[in-house]
Amino acid sequence: MADIKFSCPHCSQNITCDELWGGHQLQCPSCGNNLIVPAQAAPAAASASPLVPKPPAGASPRLAIGQAHSAAGASAPGVSPQKNIPIRNLTPPPKPKKSPLVKYLTMAVVLIALGVGGYFGFIWLSGVQAKANAKREAAERNSDGGEAGHIANIYNTLDATEPGRSLDSLGGRSGSPRKRPSGVGQEIPISGSGASNGPAGAVDNQSLIPPTWSLEIVGAKIPETKVNGMISGTNFVLETARVDPLGGAQVLRLIQGQILAPDREILVYLHLKPGEKLGGQTLSISQDMIGSAVPQVAKRWKTNPKFAPQLKSFYNGYAMKLELGQMADNAVPGKIFLSLPDPEHSVVAGLFKASLPVTDPNAQPQAAPVMAAPTPAAQDPARAAAQEAFDKRYGIKR
């Protein structure tokens, strides 16, 4: 196979390659530029006999540079000989490398976009949550009248029970509560409720003084007014005070609303010692006290008038002063200051007069008298049948 010898048009380097590369593009081994291999002219007719063998191929490479075009292969005078560089594996030029700066800029743009999207997304979600909470709170306030509606009801009730004022005289009054000064340690002028189970009439006619929440029992003061304060973030004004037996305890109940399902209530569980009578007790409980000497207290409140009141008990951590007077006329007077360690800072304080059930808790239980059964002769058939049904129902054996 014949060789093609030519010079690079870019660097004038002498190149030798196989004739099969004629008309094809290749890369100069010296300068790296692309070039077209010139096509070889058709060979002239052989003058020699075809029987004459061709001279053996030399040791020169099939494709080389730096070789003279002369048959002898000698370089021109004054020109240094150049090495022949064979070209066999013609690989395509390498792809241009991307700058790492572009990669870093792309990553920075993506991170900035994610950060901005997360920031504004968080703001949007916070706004949606705030609107949802506002709607829910508005619905709860509208369902039970809210704190303002509850205060308005208390004012209306107190105004309606003022001495010398009838309900008919309130016709021109608007439904909104009357503007009154409020605040800790500031008097709120209202009239007494006149409740038969509440404190004495002199206390009812005094102005309410809201207590100050504090877990420091040393500086706690009991105002000389009716028990009032805050329970679970809502105003509390005593309407009924009772002492009810529950198991082995006497439960002091300070109630606002109905007795069976109060709107707000404070319960103090008093455990009397054997032989001890109710009345004359004085308790001072600090927040660091624990043990059996600390009575259980609880608060009850309604979040919605349609639902039953909730109950939360406290066994320690609260501050309380409780003074009970001597029992008289089936009632026990007393004073109380109670601050609960709840998030709403519930606190009640003031004077009360707690009524007792018909049964005196200080009285010794007496055995019920046993009535003699009537003789059969004294019973008529109808009465005998009714008595037999009664005895059967309650398991009475005669």
C-alpha cells in the first residue's frame, strides 16, 4: 500500500500517512489543527515487468512527520532533521470543559431560591394558622358569649337586684356592660347580689376588690369583700358557697352559676381529724409544701355552655390561706386566698359564708329506728300487696 506525503498547511510539518486517508480529515500531530489529507494521484503504468518483485518495505513508519520528501529521506542543508510521528488512532478532539464557576453559581442560585421560598412559605403558613385560630376563638366567644358577655350578664344581674330598682326600670339600658374602672387592687362598684347562701349582707353591699395573683403566701392579703377573682382567664364572682360531704372529706365549694353544672367553681377538700369538728380551722399552704397536710384543691370551668365543665386538680404548688369561723345557723363563715399555678394565673380571694346540708357533719350518726311490722290482721289486701312489692324491691326481710 502506497503512502501519501504532504506538509501541514498550518505549521508546514511534513506528514506521511497511508493512502487510505486520502480526502479524509485528520489532526496534525504537531500543531493539533485539523487538515484534509490530499488525495493521491492514480499511479502510472508500471514500466517494469510485473514479474519483478517490489523492493521490501523499509523500516520507516507508515505515517510520520519530520521526513524529507526526497527519496533518499535526507534533510535539506541547514535544516535539523525532524522526528517522524506515526498517526494511527485518530480520536476526536476532547470536549471543552465547563468552567466550575458556572456550577457554583447554579448551586448558589438554587439554594437562594429554596431559602426565599421557605421564608415566604413560612410567613404564608403562619398567616393562615393565625386566621384559623382567630376564627376558632371568635366561634368560641360567640358560642358562649365570651368573657365580655359573661361580665355583661353579671352586671345585669347585679343591677337588677339593687335595692329599690325593679327589672322594668332596666328597659332603657343597653345590653353592653357598663363602663367601670377595673384592675388589680382597684374597686369595682357594684351592688350586692342578695343571695341567701352567700356572705353576709354587709359584705354583699361592698365593692369588689380583685385579688392579685401571687404564689408568695407571706404577702397575700384577703380583701374584706365577697370572694371574686379569675378562673381560667374569666372573671369569677361568688354566687353560692357550700360544704358538701364526699367520702371522708368535707368539700368547700365556691360556685358561680348552677350548683350541679357551675360555670366556674373552686373546690377545697378538707380532711378532718378523728373527733375534729368543722369550723375554727386555719390553713396556710405555701407552694413548696407537700404531703398529707396539703389539701387537694380543684377548679372547674366551662369553655362552652353546651358542654359539661372541665375539672383540673392541684395537689401542691399552689398558695392558699383559709380561715373558717365557728358554725352557726347551719353555715360556716370564712376567708380564703387561693392562687393556682396554672398558665392562666387563676386566683380567688375574699369572704364567704358556706351553707351546710341538712345533716350536720359534726353530729354523730344515729341508728334509724326500727318500726314494727304491722300484723296481718291490720293489713288490707291492697296494702299487703304494696308492702310485699316494696320489701321485694329493696330486699327487706320481715
